Amino acid sequence: MAALPKAQQPDWEDIRLAEILKGARRDISGRRGIDRAKPLSKEDMRDAFDMMTSGTIREARDLAILALAYAGCRRRSEITGLDYAVRGEGSDGTGILEVAEDGIWIVLLRSKTSQEGEPKRFFINRKAAPQCCSAIEAWIEAGGIAPGTPVLRAIRGTGKSGMVDIQPVRNRWRAHTGRGAARRCLGTFATKEAAVAAQWAAADPANPSRSPVFAERITRGDSINNVIKRRMYEILCHRRLADSKRKRLRPEEEAECRAAADEYSGHSGRRGSLRDHFEAGGSRHDAIAMSGHTPGSAMLDTYSLETDAKKHKFLHGSGL
């Protein structure tokens, strides 16, 4: 980078320089903490599809986010940068989502590992992941996503066009956590967002075609994180209540569910799908084809080794 003459360039094979660089790497790694997101599992995805049935546009969008993160095996920046069908004119998008008869194509024009390279294409097979493909298509239809526009957008209020319909969501939360806890769990979703939606609907009640979906894309990674945390909190509350066979959760149980949900993030879908792939005996070649990792990626090794570590039979049968 300094454009030194060849005679002045360092000898990278010099053992003294190699030891200095090794020490620098060791020092950095010693100060760097490992904070990995908890992976989404097949069971988490099944529960999401079973529970998110109120029919609101918000749930359609959130299911699409979960599907793209898990079945698409994508990073959150790659999810938010997708345009539908074609890249819009003057768009800041970094990829394209295409719906085909046999599945869904994700074309990344730019990503974390390919800033200036050729576009990369990834395929979600409809036969392998029919519910995920259907969830993505349902959101595109419900959200009125036109070609050349961002796939994932923010939503006004509860996501109902021309009317406020929070009751199905409120009823579901009451069934899971009880009437009093429903208010605490829903928080702003049941109060402030409903009020915003009511004001918006009252401002133009004669125009039911006006979409509650914003035109701008979700740009902040925290938005994807919050969607996944919120939905996992709902799923964890439901599981805890089903196990307890009670009508409502105690405050301390709600707090435990919230703390557990905070362990998830926008990377949970990608990590979970790779873990499930290796646990099912999937090949490294197929994992690379879907995740976009390089063949010698050390990060991909971590997903594979985590699964292999659980399968070894060290001390098997010792009873100790």
C-alpha cells in the first residue's frame, strides 16, 4: 500500500516478522469475546407457522423474514437489501428476490463476502421448504410488493388496510398468557401501534386501497433482530404455558422467556439452518452452495464441528 520499491518491501517469510504478526493475532483474539446468536431450529419454525395465523400483514411480513433467514440461510443485511423481481431504478438494494414455479431465487449483487465480485445466486427449493416459500409469496401478495421495490418494509400500526383489527392478536395472547399478562406482553403493539393505526385509518377512511405498508425498505439490522426476538418470545411463552397446563404465566416466567428470546438475533436463522443441515447428515458441498461460504471457510467449520462434537462417543457406556 505504501508503494515501496521491491528492494524495500518486507520479507514476509522472515521468521521475525512472522512471529510479530502471530503475536498481534494472539493478542487480538485474547481480547475478542465470542457472542454467538442462539440458532433457530426446525421446531421454532414449525411453531411460528402454527401460531402466526391472525391474518395481519405484520405477521405475513414477520413470517417472510423468518423464512428468508432460515430457509434462505441469509444474513440480515442481505435480507433487508432485497428488491422484488428486478433491481429498481436508482435503488440502493444489494440483491433481488425472484419467485419461480419450483422455488425462490435470491440473487446477491453485493454481500459481506462479495463486495465487488460476480452476482451470487441461491435457491430455496419449494419441495424442500414449501411453507417457507409460501410465506414469502404470501407477504409479497399481502404487502402489495411491486417489481423493482424493496421486499421488506416497515408497517403502520397493526397492518390492516382501512381498519384496525388487533383483536385476533389480542385473543391469541390472552389464550397464551392470560388477560392481564396480554397487556404486558403486547406492550406498544397493543396500545401505541393500535392508536397510530386508528389515527391513520380515520385520516382517510374513504380510501381503503391505501396500503399500510411503507414504501421504504427496512434498513436497520436491529429491525430484523427485534422481529425475531419478538416472535421467539411469543413462541417461548406459548411453550411454557403448554408445559405448565395453566391459564397464564407468572411474571418470573415471562421474564425468563424474555431473557431467552434476547439470545436470538438476525443471524439465528442462518446459524440454525446450517446446524440442522449438518445434523441431518447434509454435505459440506450443499451447505456451501446455500450459505455462500468459501470451501475453506473457518466459520463454516464451526457449524460442522459443533454438530460433530455432539455425536462423538467419548466415554460412551462408562456410566460416569
